Amino acid sequence: MMLLLTRRNPRACSTDVQAIHREMLSDRRRTLAYRDALQRCGALIEGKVVLDVGCGTGILSLFAVQAGASRGMLAARANRPWERY
């Protein structure tokens, strides 16, 4: 899926991003592979704070906490994705 992000249609951007997140979370095989990988690394993250940069839905932070991290910190970009730095 290709996204066209424009200043003229910011709501479409938001809808497209939501659709991508929904599609990724609906991919059970992919999502469970991430969960299983974090659980296998539980000894490495146990008691640590996990930073999930560009967190999207935050699902990876949730999985990290379930695997033993003391907490998950979410960091999402607050700027509009179609603007350049």
C-alpha cells in the first residue's frame, strides 16, 4: 500500500495510518512472531525500561512488559509526517 501524504488532506493521512496499523495488528503470524521473540529474550529485558521509538500502536512495548520489562516507554513522532525537518 502506498500512502500519499499531503498538506491538503491531513485526515486522509490519519485514516491511512490507522488502516496500516489495523492491517499490521491483524497479521496474526507477524504479531505473534514479535511477541514470541520478545518472550525468548525475557532474561535480557527483565526489570529494564524498554523504549519503543516510533511506537505506532504500542504493541511491542506491551509485549516487552509481558516478557519481563519493568515498563515500556512509548515515543511517537508528534509532528506531521508530510513536513520535512
